[in-house]
Amino acid sequence: MLITNEVLSEFAELIQKGKSNPFSGSLKAGVDLGTANIVLAVTDESNQPVAGATAESKAVKDGIVVDFVGAIQTVRRLKAQVEELIGMELTTAAAAIPPGILEGNVRCIANVVEGAGFDVTSIIDEPTAAANILGIQDGAVVDVGGGTTGISILKDGKVIFTADEPTGGIHMTLVLAGYYGISIEQAEALKKDLSKEDSVFPIVKPVVEKMASIVKRFLTGYGVDQVYVVGGACCFTEFENTFEKVLGITTVKTNDSLLVTPLGIAWNAKTI
């Protein structure tokens, strides 16, 4: 887990500072079309981070593209931004989907990435992409996104079950908006303000407990003894502790959890 945390910290720093790592040979790119953020991750052949970029977006909702043009424009902008950093054109990329979405929505996500100038080489479900980064052979990965919570259960390194439920970060935002009588935009900003976490988390804690209850139902009968949580909506300090109390199962969270899935998507891409 230490190596994973170091890689994620390195990738986060590249994005934050708008820099790239030196590289040689071919590259791999992955595009994560999230409900709250779109992330482009680029690694070298050995899966070391090279560059990345992220942008807030409302073009995708619960794995469904609701603003096709806006999504394409955002991915295209991120593509140009990273290409300038690395000094070469990115031509291919992998994409990802929440588990369980309809085939038409899968095609729509691929169309967005292709519309931004990529050839899509592979599509993977989001929790499985995260599991690759975490190196999980047995256990469950819970990807808490902006609109949904996805889960993959692994046995001997193979995914044996996936599911997705419409409870995520946006539901925390709605609870905050209702509690304080403020706009969705104000509530979203409040949720992301780390200095307000002590007052915010007790209000959204019931949403987190509901997520954990959903996951607990899916885990029944699978003998899972460890759960890994990833995704932007699980960034609260007490998130994994709350999950663990409901599940009764050891729950682990990495640093920079928003970037786990995007990096995993890139790992599953074909080289450029």
C-alpha cells in the first residue's frame, strides 16, 4: 500500500503543479468521465505517472452523458493541456464506465472520448480499474463517485461480481443544501472546504452510512474480509471509519482517492 500511496502522491503533484515527468518509449492514457470531475491520466509503459489534468464537469450524471458537446470540449481541453506538457500528441486512450450501465451508455462514453480526438482502445469498469492500482487479489473495491457508488468483488485476482447504486457525492451536497437552506453550488463548495469538515461530516454522515448499508447488502455471501474505498466523495477523514462500523469489515482508503480510478484506467490502456 505504501508504493500505491507514493505513486498517487506523485500523480497528484504533477496535476497540481502542471508538470510532467521525463519519459522514454511509449505512453498510455486513460480518461475518467466522472459526475463531478473529468480526469486525464498518462503513464509510461511501466505504469509510472507522466502527466495528468483534471477539470470540474457536470456533463456526466450517474454514468450517463447528459451534455455530449460539453464533455467532448472538456476532454479535448485536457488533452491539449497534457500534450503541451509532454511535447507529443496523444492518439489513443482507455475509458471507463460504472458497472451495470446499459450498452448504449457505454457507447456514448466511448463517443465522447473519440470526439475529443482519441481512438478508444479499451473500456473497463471503474472499480476494476481501481483494483488494478491497489493490487487486490481478494476483497472488494468501492468507488464512491459524484452520482453513484460502484462495487467490484474480487477472488484470486478475478472480478466475480460488480454492481452500481445511485448514491454518491451529489447526495451529500443535496443534504447540505437542505440543512443550511443554501444553493447546490454553495453546498458543493462547502462540502469541498477542508477547513469545514468537522461541521460538514456529521450532516452528511447518514448518506455515508446508507452507502455502506448498500455495500453490505452486496457483500452478503461472498466472504469478503477487506474493503477498499476510492473516489472523490470518500475524501472525508472519517469516511472509512464510518464505513467500517456499518460493514463490520476492515475498510482501507488511500491518499488522493479521487485519482485512483483514473490512473487505473491508464494502466489498462494500450501504448501510444
